[in-house]
Amino acid sequence: KQWYQRRVRVSLVGGLCSGTICTLLFQPLDFIKTQLQLRPTESMTGICKKVLSQENRATIIRNLWIGLNPSLAKTVPGVACYFVSLSQVKRLYGGEVSGLTAVLLGAVARIITAAVVQPFSLIKTRYESGRFGYRSIAGAVMSVTSEDRIRGLYRGFLPTLFRDAPFSGIYLAAYMGIKQNLFSQRQDTIQATAVSGSVAGLVAATVTHPADVVKTRIQVEGSSGNVVRDLYRMEGIPVFWAGFVPRTLRRTLVSATAWLVYEEIKKAAERQKYPIYS
């Protein structure tokens, strides 16, 4: 029991640290992705030029990092919840984790996490859209619930599951597979972690991107009915790949950075017996 509690503490601290670092570094890419998904006829270059054309540097920074607060509120506990959930489901499974098992365990951990952070995901996306004028997270929650009660905070939850569950399953399987096959003799090195995380993030982001577009449209525009069919009829197949470059870039960088920070914290705790591991 003591050993398990130590593992949970390390997972929690590692997840919190990696989530905070990744959010602070890569939030601008999330903002650009959301803008492209809502305005697919514009280019990434065009949106960047609009933001950077502001004369005031503070305004530029504020625009690029808009949604940082709800993003931190979502990502920090979200990453921690994911790592802790993953640790728990692995323990409950008890056997060797590889292949399909890794996919299923990663998917279960992500479903649990998605249910916890979904309200913050909706608020973050609306912040990034620039269409709602929310002044605070609490104000955003009150605005959403006054219109559509608690269920309003879970708008877009189904496409979120179709995005997050496959993403985590595919990512975990790819990450472990790349490490075991390409870095079999040096799996604990920084290079192995960074490369495995980057490639796994790229693969998982590519497969799940259409679901992310549908999620964004539902959360911002309040679309209902058969959203996939309506988007296809009105805007064609390309709309499902709007914002692909910034999201893929962000997910690749986040995946590499998050696992790198997480695993380094784990190793440091195990070697030096920091308070988080004692």
C-alpha cells in the first residue's frame, strides 16, 4: 500500500508540473487552432499577421495567450488526473501492458479525465473564440449555466470522448512501441522519451483531428443535430482538417514535453527520495 501511495504522489506531482509548463509554453498554438477551426477559409499566416499587427506588445501577448486561465484550470488538473488514472488502471489490470491493452488502458484514463475537465474545456474554447467576452471563469460558468443549466457545461462532450479516448490509446501504444523497438537498450534516456513522445503525439493528433473540429464548432456555435453531416454538406471535407497544423504541432510538442518532465520527475524522486516520494 505504501508503495502504491508513493506512485500516486509521483504521478500527481509529475502531471501537475508537466501540465503547467506545457500550457504556458504552447497556449498560442491552441488559440490559433481554435481560430482556424471557426474560420477555415483563413490561413494560419493570416491569423498570425492580424494578431502581430497590434502596436501594443501587451495586446499581442494578451491576444496570443487569451484563454490561459481556463486552459490552466483545465490542463493542470487534467494532466494530473490522467497520469493518476493511468497509474490506477494499470495497477488494477495487473498484467503486462502492451499493444491493444495499452490502447484500452489509455482510453479509460482519458475518458475519466475528460469527464472531470469538460466544463473548463468548453470555457477555454469560448475564450479563444473571442465571441463571448467572458471576464472570469466564474462569470463564464454562471453565464453558461444560466442559459442551459449544468448540461451546458458539457456541450461537445461526445466529440471530446471521440477525440480523447482514441488519442490517449493510440498515443500510449505508439509511445511504448517506439521506446521498446527503437530504444530497446536506452529507454530511460531523454532522447528516447522526447522522440517517442513527439512521434506518438503526431500520430494520435492526426487520427483524432476531425473530432476536435466538431467539438469546437459545437462548443462555440451551439450546433445541434447531425453536426458532422451538416459541416460536410456546407463546407466539405477540408473543414474537418481546419487548424490541423497548429494542433498537430502543439500536440507533438506537448506530448514530448509532458512525458519528458513527468518521467524526469519520477526518476529524480526515485533516486533522491524527494518528499513527494517518501
